[in-house]
Amino acid sequence: MSKTDNPMPVSPLRQFWLKWRFHLNILLLLIPLGFMPKYFADAALARGDSGLGEREVGEVQVGPWSLRLAELRNEAPQLQGPAGYMKGFNAALCDACIDQVKATYLRIGKPRSLRAAGVIFFGTPYRMGASLPVAEKTKADAELWITMEGWDGSMHQAAIPLGQASPATLAWLNKQGGKP
């Protein structure tokens, strides 16, 4: 007796699989393609191809120097575990001050000294980044202070309103309910 004389009945599930497996495989290839535009936009932002960040704050004059400041993402601060809420900022020094500036710091509220100047920007002078801690009890009228230290030992500071630097952070603080 040969195998073709008495064929086994094929279950409905097996028939469905045999008929649709090609289409399911195509679907598995198409699903990741839906996420590609966001991936490429994020990659361009990380490389700097789409500017300093999602939202440019503008040119900030700090003593004799200046820098371009931008929010990395136009969104509220993100909870980063035990570190608390953090907000990303990017900056680029002016061409004339690249050789003169030793370090650039960012902080909410006026620094008491250079030791408490805030978080330091890291990276090249053309694209520096900093993750700024934002306390939930920060007042809505707080200022973002930029401290720049020169190679000659000079120190210059400037402040901009937090609402101008990051409207999304201000909205997030207002939503927190102005906790004391």
C-alpha cells in the first residue's frame, strides 16, 4: 500500500496555516517599517543633523561669550529612577569663544559658588549636552542659570526664565500643583 492510497485528513488549523503563512510573514516584515520614520528622526537628532534639539531656545549672552541653547526634547522632564526628574539640554558655543571657554554649567536657581554651578555640559564645543535635574517643588518663576568658566580663570553667568528655556517643563511644574 502506498502513501497516496489513504491520505490523512488535514485539520482546519493546518489548512489555515498553509494558506496564510506567506501573508503573515509579509506582515511581520511590514510592522517594523512603521517605526522607521521615528527611528530615523531620533537618529538625526542624536547626530545633530536636525539642529541642536527639538526646540531651539536661542542665543544666550553670558558675559563676553555666548552660546546657542536648545531643549533636546520638547517634553516634560522624565523620571530617571533614583536621580529624579531630568531634562536634557544641548548647547553650542560661539565660534569666537570656543578657545576661551573651559567649562559650561547649567542649573535651576542662582549658583552660590563655582562648586555649586550645576551640571556640566559635556561633548564638543559645537554640540554639548547636559541632563538637568528638575525638582518637583521648583517654582514656576525659577530661572535657568548658565555659568561659563574661562581658561583665564574668569567666570561669567547669565539667567533666563525657565518658561522661556522650556515651556514644557513649566507646564509640567504647573501640573504638579506647585508643591511647596
